[in-house]
Amino acid sequence: MKNWILMAAVVALSSCGDYNKVLKSTDPAYKLERAIQYYDQGNYSKAYPLFDELMASYRGTTKAQDVYRYFAKTLYGQRDYLLASYHFKRFAQTFPADAFAEEAAYLSSYCAYLEAPSKTLDPAYTYQAMDELQLFINTHPNSPFLDKANGHMDELRERLEEKSYLIAKGYHHRNQYASSVVSFNVMLSEYPDSPRREEAMYFRIESAVKYAENSIDAKKAERFRDADTYVKEYLAAYPEGPHAGQVASFARRVAAGTKK
């Protein structure tokens, strides 16, 4: 056991010394060869500083795009998606005739997609990712990456749709009925084909009725009229929907409220 630990330590020290030798080398060709070796081995933390340095060494040469391609892909390998996205886009713009340019444009948008947060967090990066994906879709209509880009777009739309629903449902559960009605209206308007549509329309009715019932007398008639509109819209769309019975009960409460 001790011999094995000693051997592992010797190998580690040897590897460290070898890497320091590469870093100190003044031969760009040797550094590039070793950087590619580190990249191929998946050792991105060692490859990155070498490619970063070599970007300047090979600028303006025929190898510039090769070095830049590896540099951007090393960032991607390290899951630094924000920087990788920037450099993939810059590669595509700088070397549009390169064989990697189209893939780089796709990877730029894909990195933005990977950086987008879950549906429960701030959607700013989600909108940014959708902009990047839409740009790729618009500028590369015949790309072999088009199906993937459209799939990412669909997933991000679903995230935003679910987030919109959860916000409205959250207001409903906290008895903030006015905000709930407004939020469900926004959700239903922005996502008319949502699989959550029936549920959203039902909870909008429940919120609207309770909002009307808890309103001051001067506002009740107007708010019951709104609730009545939502009841009619639900029954027209889902006459035998899973919440049709509860909606009929709310309809009776609306009718009672409008008579007062």
C-alpha cells in the first residue's frame, strides 16, 4: 500500500514538472502540440492557459482559427458557458468560411441555452438564450443543427409558460386574488395552447369570484361581471371539463352576487 502511494506521488510530481516545462517553453509549435494533447485527454484546466497564450502567438497566421476553435471548445469543456458562447459567436463572425463556423454559431446559442436557469429563477437568461437560438434559426435555415435549436427553443418556452402558471398559482394560494386574476390573464394570453390552460381558466374563476365577494360594495357588481365572463369562457371551452362541476357552483355564486 505504501509503495502504491509513493508511486502515485512520484507520477503526480513528474506530471506537474512536465506541465511546468510546457508552460515555460518558448516554442509555440511544441506548446500547441501539448495543448491539443491535454484537450484530447479532457484535461481542460491545463489546455486552457496554453491555448489562451497561443491565441496571441498565432494571430494573423493560417493556424489562428485552429487555435481559436480549441480555445472556445476548452471553455465549453470547462462548462464556462457564458465565455464559451461569446467566443463561439466571435469565431463564427471572424471566420465565416471555416468548416467549423456553422457549428460554432450553433454552439454559441446552445451555451446560452445551457446557461438559462430553471423555471423557478429569474428568466432574464432564458429570454437571452431564446434570442440567441432564434438568431441561429433565422440565419441558418438549412443547418443540420436546426432541429436541436428548435428543440431547445420549445423547452425554454415551456419553462417560461410553467413559470407564468406558477406565479399566478402562487398568488391564488396566498389569497392575493386580484394579482392572481391578472397573472392568469397574462398567462392565458401569452400561452393560448398551454396544456395548463384548463387549470388556469378554472383557478382564474375561483380567484375572480373570491375577489368579487371580498370587494367593497361599490366594486362588487363590476367584479362579478368579470367573473361571469370567465365562467362563460370556461364552459364554452370545456363544457365537460374536469372542473365543470366546481365552475357551475361558482356560476351560482356569481348569479347570487350580481343580484345583490
